[in-house]
Amino acid sequence: MSKLAEILSILEKLEELNKEKFNSSEFDNLNKNFEKILVDIVSQKETLTSEGVFSENKNLIMEIISKIEVLEDKIIPKAEIINSFSKSLA
């Protein structure tokens, strides 16, 4: 599975998580996987650019960006509430 397909898969799982009862530990796990893939992509940036991976996958990249924007609007407020709640318990 390509890195871009892995990112899309994680975003789809985040979308499902958002529709269900929010689970912060599952969110953390998905977020860690997402960050790991992004680090891999950044470390291979020159190779990916020179091989034309980004231009070949323009539609997939646009879909990923769109999903990130939608999820950002929906999940960040929930994460902030959970974060503030956990800080208040400490």
C-alpha cells in the first residue's frame, strides 16, 4: 500500500471514529500512525518529487487534503474538550 493510500485509510478511520462515540485512545493511535507516515513522506520528499509521485497522484492528494480539512473542523473541538477535562482531573 502506498503512503498516500495509508494516509487516506487513516483519515477514513478517523471519519468513522468521529461518527461513533469518540474514543481518545483510538484517536491517539491513529494520530501516531498518521504522524509516522508523514515523517516518512517528508524524509523521502526529494525522491518522491523527482519521481513525480505527487503529480501522478494529484486527485488522491486533493482528496486527502479535503478529508483533513473536514476532520479538523469536527475532531479538534472534541479533542480540546477531552484535553481540558483530563487537565481538570489532574
